[in-house]
Amino acid sequence: MGTFLNSRIPFDSYKAAVSGTYFVDKSALLTELLPALGTSQRFFCITRPRRFGKSVMANMVGAFFSKQADAAGIFSQLQIASPQAAQKLEKSGCSAYQAYLNQSDILYIDFSEMPENCVSYAAYITRILQGLKKDLSDTFPESNINPDDSVWDILTSLYEKTGQRFVFVMDEWDAVFHMGFITDSDKKAYLLFLKSLLKDKIYVQLAYMTGILPIAKYSDGSELNMFVEYNMASSERFSQYFGFSNSEVSHLFEIYQNTTDCCKITRDDLRIWYDGYCTAGGEHLYNPHSIVCALTNNQLRNYWTSSGTYSPIFSYIKDNVADIQDDLPLLFAGESIPSDIDEYAATSMHLETKDEIYSAMVVYGLLTYESGLVSIPNKELMDSFAFMMKKEKSLGYLYHLANISKKMLSATLTGKTKEMSEILKFAHDTESPIFSYNSEIELSAVVNLVYLSARDCYRVEREDKAGEGYVDFIFYPERKNADAIILELKIDSTPDDAIQQIKEKNYALRFKGKLGEPPKYTGRILAVGISYYRKTKEHFCKIEVLP
């Protein structure tokens, strides 16, 4: 056992994951890898946003192949041992999974690990090179390995003498690109290291690599072109093995209900907070890290973007606030924005155009992409965007609108319709083209902004099913005794018409319990009508308390 060669870490890490209350079995991934052993298609690179289960799967692959520990007790209980998996392997010309279990020497490298006090690429890569050489020398003492030889020459020599081949499992392959001390020349040296280690090397029985970034295509793109890359936005294959599907989350929610006293989370809560990512095949996925944390802690929170900080989002848009400024209200209103995604833009340190910025944000999971459109996937990310707009002064008019939203909510709850109209007029008088109000979508975007602070104490839903139709906005209070708000928008009509629609379509039923049950909320239900006249550029507001 060594640091890299036949390390016990993948086995122990995967064993711990399997024993978890909210473990989801994705071991059928192995049916995709086993047929590729020793073939020209044996190089896989899986890229996903962080916290989407990449390391768990890398540990699973390592635990399955490695000679270091007996994993039969684990895998005999998983999907890979199912008749369906056996049938798939048989069709691919493979033996049953047991024929491959713990039969290989694996070289497992977590590229996010660094030596102590590391401040240079030389120190970083030396740790890996020296560790590999030491492990090979300790494991194959009879080969008289010369420590001055390159790792790839040592591995080639071993193969020539013994026919020895290795399974490579490499996690966080792109970690080096996120290290502050790494230069452009360091990046090229790193890619050359990977090429020298893996490309056209017969000693590679299988190479399984994961990361966030797609493989950077430097020079003529030949360095790592032996890898087939599988991402979330454009590759259907492997999509079921990363992230949680709707059925998987439903199963975990049943476990949560059966094992948790005083459950505070509903199944719909999980959808609202953590769903929304889309695969190339059109399937929606949940953020797995956030789901597991929420169910384990019995609490809905922003678990993914560092408990709500907006800095990961703002780091991408800060260099082009002017072009993105007018998209933010629409994105925040739940709209999708056309974008020509180029995932390789994510490797650039100089993101200038909107498409480059949105491409990077999709790769990092801050936006989701479907059918040529980008959008904010869920409430977890919506909250981070909202926090950014309230805190970041460089966003200009968006910052000012977000920071008058407390006044708008207060005016609504106290029935000050004149003040509400004045705030809306202020929004309209900004110079942004988003406030041209050519459609109700744009008016909705403005309303989203001027009620942004309401999200601190309300769950705000747009186009939500209520009564006999879909209401424009509905505000679900966090406290049961707080006032609920139903808000309807009208263009070139009166706020009275909006109030009338709220009544006729019985939108208030959304706040009332089932027959014979106590009401969900005990506060007032406020019907809010907002109208805008395009010719006069005037807003009118009306509020009624519903029975």
C-alpha cells in the first residue's frame, strides 16, 4: 500500500459513503467502464459542477478495482450485482463483475492534495512524481527502479518486463487551474505531465478522470485528445450517475420521514430549493450535496455556495457588469436568457463577453443550460443572486432597487399604495431598457426586484398554481401568523381588475387548509393589484384583505 499505488483511501472513503443514511447507489457506472478495459476507448473524463458526486464515484471506481482491500461485501449489495447489470455486461462481451473485483493495481491521484506550505508548481508536481516513484519502488523491489528515471519510463519498463498494467483513477484533474500560484507556463507543463503519463501508454488499462473544467485544448489540442469528455450540458452518457434524479430524491425523502423526529422539510421544499439542473437528455437533477445536508440536518439552507455568499457569482460578472446588468432582473424573475454556450471559455481567466461569462457559470453550476437558454436553477442559487444584488454597489440601479425593496414590502403590509406607486415609478424612471415594459414579463422582473427583501421572510413564487389558475406572484410567509400576499399584475388595465381576478379564481385557497384541517396560515391574506399604463407611464396599486 502506498500514497498513490493501491492506496486504501478510495475503499475506506467509499465504504463510509455506502454506510450513510442517504446513500444513493450509482455503482451501475461500472457497466460503462468494464467493457473499455484495455481498449482504445479506455480514457474517460467526467466533468460536473462541484458537489455533484464526482469524488464519491472516483472512490467507488478505486474501491472496485484495487487489490488493496476486499470489497466483495460492499459491491455484492449494490446495483452492479443486479441481474440487469449482469445482462448489460454480458451483451458487452464482459464477464460477471466478480471477475474484475479487486483484481487490478490502481494509481489513485487526488490532484487537489498539495504538499505543506506549497507555493509553487514545482513543489506541487514533485510531491506527485516522488510519491509515484516511491510507491512503485516499494511494490516492485525486484525491478531495481532508478529514481532518476521518469515515472512513465519506469511504468513502461515494468510493462515490458512483466506485462504489468494499471488502472488510473484521477480526481479533481483541474484543481491546479484554481491554485493562485500557477502560471500559464505551469499549466502547459501540467498538461505535458498528463500527456507523458497517459497518452499512447500501453500500461494504462483504464483511465478514469474527473473535474469541473473540460480538458483545456492548448496548442493543437493533441495533449489529451485520447480522453472522451462527458459533461452535463451536452453529453447524455453518464448523466444518470451524477446528481440525484427525481425518483432518487423521493426515495431519500421516504427515508427522512421514517428516521427523523419532527420533520421540518416537505418533498416540495426539496424541489424548490435544490432541483433545476438539466442534463443533455432533458432530465432534471437535484444538487446531491445539498439534498443530503438538508435531510441530515432537517433544515433547508444554502449548503452549496458557502451558506449564501454571493462571491462565486460576482467573481464572474464583475468584469462585465454593463452587459449583464439588464439580464439579471429577468434571470432573477425566473426567465431564461438565450446564450451560445462554449464550455471551453470556463478555462479562461479573462471572461469578457456575456456568452463567455454564462458559459463559465454553467460549467461551475451557478446557472443551468437547456435548449440554448441559461437560467438560475433553484432557490438555493436564487438566494445567492438576491444577496449579491443587495450588497454589490457596482450593480448600479439594480443595487438601488434591491435596497428600496424593504420600503416596498413595508408599504404593502401597511396599505400605503401611494408609496408603492412611487417606488414603482422610481424603478420605471431608470435608464435601463429592461423597464420598457413591452410585456408583462418585464414588469414581473421589476416587481421581483422591488420586492427582493421580501425573500428574507417569504418564499416568493411566480406563476404558481392557486385556486382555478396561476397567480402572478404569491408570497408564502415563513411565520405562520404573518400576512400572506397574492399579487396580480395588469398592463393597460386597473388594479381593481387584478383584485377581481384574484377573487374570481380563488387564489386564496392556496393558504387555506384542507376541509376539516386548521388553516396553514393565521395572518391576513392580502390581495395586491398592480397596474401599469404604457401611454401615461403610470402605476396604480390597490390592496384588499381577503376573507
